[in-house]
Amino acid sequence: MIVVNISIKGAKQFQKTLNHTHTEVNKKCQQALNRTLQRSRTQMTNAVGEKLNLRKKTIRDLVSIQRATKATGLIGKLSVKNKPVPLIEYRAKQNRKGVSFKVFHNRPRQLIKHAFIYPDRRARLTVFKREPGAGRLKIKPLYGTTVMHVTRDKFEMLRSFAEGFLKEEIQRLMKLK
């Protein structure tokens, strides 16, 4: 799991310069931080969606947010789960030769011979493949790449976006120019 912490430091000095109460400054900073986390998740989802052939909802479900609250203070977290994505999510299609799928947008479809699409125990469509030399019931589900592997190179872009957006959001909420 990859975790990005976003925090605000120096809120007390900020409070003194604006002549606002401590609770008012904390509340506005928490709002700005939470909105920055939501926008950062959207940016991460869009960046990963440009590379991977996944629906944005699938990516969004794997990128979670821990919001800033009174208990956590001015700290929020954006984390990406290292959960493998089922191959059916990569728009898999079954044909006579096997199952074809496309993981990355810039690469052609790939084919897994002797694979098939069938409902699993929870009645969700899944791509299966028989284990070599095994009997009829020895099948295993297939998975594609994880979202975390693609997001590793996107964190510098995300950090710079979050810093800029957080400054703008604090200025907007505090009505600064």
C-alpha cells in the first residue's frame, strides 16, 4: 500500500496574522485539506485511467482517502491499495481461442489460450484458466496488474498538484487575495 500524507503546518502563526480564532482557522484548514484530498484522488484516477484500460470507478475504489477531522488534526491521507485487479475488469472478451484483454491503452490486446469466462462463487464474471495437467475442476482465477504499480511514477505530479491546490483553497476559504 502506498500512502501520501498531506498536512498543514504553521496554523498558529497563520491565525495570529489573520486575527481569526484558533477553531475558525482549524476548521477552514480542514475543509481546504479535505477538498484537496478529493481533488488529488480525482487527479490520480485520471492519470492512471490514461495508462490502464480500466473504468474510473474501479480505480477510484482502490484509491482511498482518510479525511482530516478534529481527532486527526490537520493531517489527511491518500492511499493506494495493492489489490490485484481481476482480468475481467480489463475488458476481457472470450473467443474460440481463449480470452483476449487489453491492460494498457498504448498496447494491443493480448490472448490467453484455453482461458474462459465463467461466474465465480459470488456470481461475478471472472476469467479462469485450467492448471496444466490437472483435471476438470482445477481452475484458477486470473488477475492483471495492480493500480499501485502504475501510480508509483505519478506521485511527484500528485504532490505538486496538491501543494498548488491547497494554497488556492486556503486563500479561497480565508478570502485572501
